Amino acid sequence: MYDKIMESVNYIQGKINRNPKIAIILGSGLGDLVNEVSEIEDIPYESIPNFPVSTVKGHEGKLVFGKINNIEVLLMQGRFHYYEGYTMKEVTYPVYVMKKLGIEKIIVTNACGGINKSFKPGTLMLINDFINLFGDNPLIGVNDDRLGPRFPDMSEPYKLELIEKAKEVGDRLGIEYAEGIYAGFMGPYYETAAEIVMIGRHGADAVGMSTVPETIVANYLGMDVLGIACITNMATGIQKVKHSHERVVETAKKASVDLCRWVSELIKEI
């Protein structure tokens, strides 16, 4: 795996001479942040050796290098999901590559369902912890000490310093936000009402089908993580209408206006 990672890194560095320290993973319908980027250079996933390819509508499928507010950034426009049939190692592969490209801080975003009844569609939630309900873990297998420790600490999966800075910036911009625990669910179906009751009893405020694997690996690699979830719908049993991916993407696009303002200002201060 280490050799594959370095092959990907060498290919990217041979194409683009940039040195960002901050990366952003864009969830479903949240790709409009790319419009805030200047001096863009991008690479389609399919051209990068060993990289998976996104198969989900609403995920463009490319690495975008550029500047936001004159800060060098790397955006992952389209992520990979366990439900697409990829292994956990494949789902999180880009995070390993980002680390070797010099990324130190990573902002993960997603579109998800709200369990906390004080939320409503369009709410932006700072993630302060996660629950792994995938039944799998990207760190399973022989450990390579060149990448990270056998037993990484997860007591602060989302960096408290980044959460506090995000709150400070959000308050200054007048952006409404919530804070809570995100549960990662395998998918690809929207959860049943009984499953939502169970997940809520576990303590989750929101549930989605991504983010947790990337968070685990980023922590393993020693990167600081900030998570922002966009509540695009209320979960089954709370929301009375049936779910649709199209509605999820539509709501996320509306909420991305505030998300773009928030992240654009935040990266200047982290």
C-alpha cells in the first residue's frame, strides 16, 4: 500500500507544483465551494494511478488545487463510499495520498440525515464526535509504521481547537449552526425508522454514509480534522415524506451558500 500511495503522490507532483497544507473533502451537493477557488489546476481521479473513481451522482470526481482567500488548498471534489463496493482501504486511500502531499489539516463535509429533533433541513452541524456503525474499519490489517501507529488515539477525532475557531468565525459571519455527534452507517439505503431509534439511543444527532472512515485515517496519520455536516433531511420516522437523493442534493446546494462563506473565511485563520 505504501508503494501505491507514493506512486499516486509522484504522479500528482509531476503534474502540479503546489504545496497546500489544508484539504477539504466535499460531500454530496456541496461542490460549489470550488467556485470560490482561484488559480485552479485539477486532476481527474481516473488519471491518478491506484485512485478509485466516484460513481455517485453529485460527486464530480477530481482533485482541485488552487487558492481560497489567497491560501493554497486542495479540494477533493467527490468522495468514495463503502456502499459503492470499495474496501475501506480504497475509500480512505485519498487521505493517505493527501498526507504524503503535505496536508496537515483536513475539513470533511457531508450531506446527512438529522436525528436531533431541534435540527431542520439546511442546518449546518459541527461534528464533535463520531459513532462507527459500518461494521468495518479502514485500519484493519497489518500495520505499516511508516504511516501511523498500530493503536491510534481517537479521544479527539475532531480537533477541539478547530471546532472553537469554526464557532468563532461562524458567529462573526452570523451563520446559524449546531453541534453534535455523527453516526456513520453503511448504506446505501436510507435507514429504517427502527434503526434511527437505535442510532438515536446510541447518542447520535445525525446519520450519514461517509466521513467516519476518512476521519479515522486522518487521525491515524496525525492530521487535524474539522467536520461539518449539512442536515439535508430529517431521518426516517422523523421526516414524514419519503427520502430521495435528488432532494438531498438540492437542499445541500442551498445550504452550501453559508458553508462556502464559512469555510472560505475559516481557512484564513487555521
